[in-house]
Amino acid sequence: MSVRKQVLGRLSWGIADQAVSSLGNFLLGVFVARLMGAASLGALGLAFVAYAIALNCSRALSTDAVMVRFSAAGKDSWRQAVAAAGGVALFVGVLSGLICVGLGVVLKQITPGSEAGAAFIALGIVLPGLMFQDSWRSAFFAAGQGAKTFVNDAVWSVLMVGVLAVGYAADVRGITFALLVFGGTAWVAGLFGIWQARILPRPGLALGWLRKHRDLGMRFLVENVVLGASGQIRALVVATTGGLAAAGAIRGAEMVIGPVAALLMGVGQVAVPEAARALTRGRRALLRLGAALSGGLAVVALAWGVTVMITFPLGIGRLVLGDVWADARGLVLGIVVSCAAGCTHVGPSAALRALGRADLTMQCQIVVTTLFVAMAAVGAVFWGAQGAVWGTAIASIVGGGIWWSRLQKAQHEHFGSAHLSPEGAPA
């Protein structure tokens, strides 16, 4: 099988896995919204923000290094790395779980009967399992075994939906039940991952792993936190300057390009391991992969955007978004341009990580995110939702240039002093 077909096959498993994972989260949200109401859905949203923060921390300190440094390593090295990284994921899960439980207890004392307090306590109990289950996703993708990731997430989703259905039939409801099921079934999927890989996590190796990979871990931690915070800050700025209606209109426009966002996350899961493997084939292979990832995703985003702008005004937009479509419609073009430009960041980001240049990825993320928030804020102050959207689009376009310029610098430093073969690989 050609290298190109192998890469496409692994990318396909990443997209398929993201689809089943997103579906599971969507069904959990539907269960809470339909059976428990707006207050519980809001509490679930707060819990998911905390979950996303913990997940970003866990990946930065544990499995991101597995994808960067062990995607092209031998099987024994990969197994040792996975065992140590799994131990770090459990450690992060326990620590973040204790923080969430403490926060939940405080919230319940301040506001007795608080849905948010109950949600944080339940989330804290199950966070170790959620972090552990997620560690298998990166481990399997690093080994080029995306099918195992897909099966693991599918098992989790099926178990979660099944237990929620049994709870509904038995009239067992509440945000605590929903989150315990969400995390409890993740524990089961995590244990299933042990069987799939025949590897036990080793928490005793956690501190050694953190010391050995601290050059990547702390920088990736900063990068992941900054990236996760940027969208929240922009939403807050828009809501403050333009009102909740403006923020809602932007969110509605973003929802119609949801399939592209899901594709982006699916490809993003396997982009770094693929870049690490391309690096072993030389400079040209790494550059071709980065260009293919960025260009391919950008083309898909533009194609989907054109489809939306042609078909949604015919009635689909109102069917999907209801009255929000009237305000969101005028923002779609800016959102599409922003999304397509954002896709151009994927290739150089993955390539820089494969090169081990966490210093440059952290710098890029901080600069681009600052630009993103600043231009969205200026646009929102002067031109409302439309200004925020186009400010974001311009920042994404400029950000693409920043990412690619940093990749050129890193490639020159990595390959420049080496004698290159005709194919671009070190001789």
C-alpha cells in the first residue's frame, strides 16, 4: 500500500472517531435538555468547560509528548511511553477531580440545591476515568491504530446511551446521574483500552515522565490553555459590547459550519502523529503533508460555506436555527472565511510539534490568540457582531502567515546544516 493511502486511511479513522465522540456528547446534552430543563443544561455546560480545561492539561502533560516523540518509535518504546503517560493522565484526573469536588461543595454551600454544585461534584468523582480513557485515544493514534480508538469511543458511547436509557426507564434522572454515567462508562472504556493494548498504566512513572518531557509539557500546557480560553473571551467581549443577541447570532452562524469543525477536530487528532512519521521521510515529505492538511481542510471549509450560503436561505436555515437564522444569516460569510483561514494553521502546527518545537508553537499560539481576541474586540466595539466576525477572520488570515513563517524558520534550523538527499531526507 502506498504511503498516501496509508495516511488517508489513518486520517479517516480520526474523522470517524471524532464523529462517534461528538455524537455521544450531543446525545448526553439532548438527554439533559429534554428531561431536566434549561438549568440542568446550563450546569452541564459549566461542567463541560471544567472538563475541557482538565482534558487540555492532561493531554499537554501526558499524551502530547507520546504523539510527538513516539509516533515513529519502536513498539517497545511506545509501550513504555503509553504506560507512563497513562499514569500521568490518572494523576491529572485525580488532582483536577479534587479541585472540582471542592468547588462543587463551595457552590452548594453558597447556593443550597445548586445544580452547578452537584454537577461539579459528580464531574470531580469521574474525572480520573475521563482522563484515562482519553489517554488511549492519543496512544492508539500515535501507533497508527486509529481503528482501536474508534472502537474504544464507540464502546463508551454505546454504554453511555444504554445506561442513560435504562435510567430513564427506571425514572432515575438528575444532573448527578447524567455525569456519573458519562464518566462511569468512560472508566469502563478505559479498562477496555487496557485489554486492547495489553498495557497497564504506571502512575509510579508519572514524575519521571513529567521531568523527562518538561520541555514539551509546560509549553503545550500554556498553548492548550490559551487556545481553550480564546473562544470564551471572545464570546464574553461580544456579549458585553453587543449584547447576548449578538453573541447568540455568532454562535448560530458557527453552528451551521459544525460539520467542518468536527472534521477539523478529527483530522487534528492524527495530524501530529502523521507529521512525526513524515519527518522520518525528510523535509519535503513534512512540508507536503502540512500543505495537504491545511489546503485540503481549507477547500472543504470553503465548499461547505458555499453550500450553506446557497441552500440555507431556501428554508433550511430557519428549520435548523429557528428565529436565530435571521440574525445569523449575514454573519455566515465572515465565519466561513475565518474557518477556512483557521484551517491553514493545522499543517504548520502539526509540523512544528513533530519537530519538537514547542517553544515556537507556544509563541505562535499566544501571538495569534492575542490577535484573535483583540481584533474581535475592536470589531465588536465599533461594528457589533459583524465586526467581531470579520475581526476574527482577518486575525485568522494573518495568523496563517505567522504559523507558516515559523515553520519555515524551524525547518531551516532543523535541516539547514544537514546534507540532504535528492528527496529532502538527511543522507
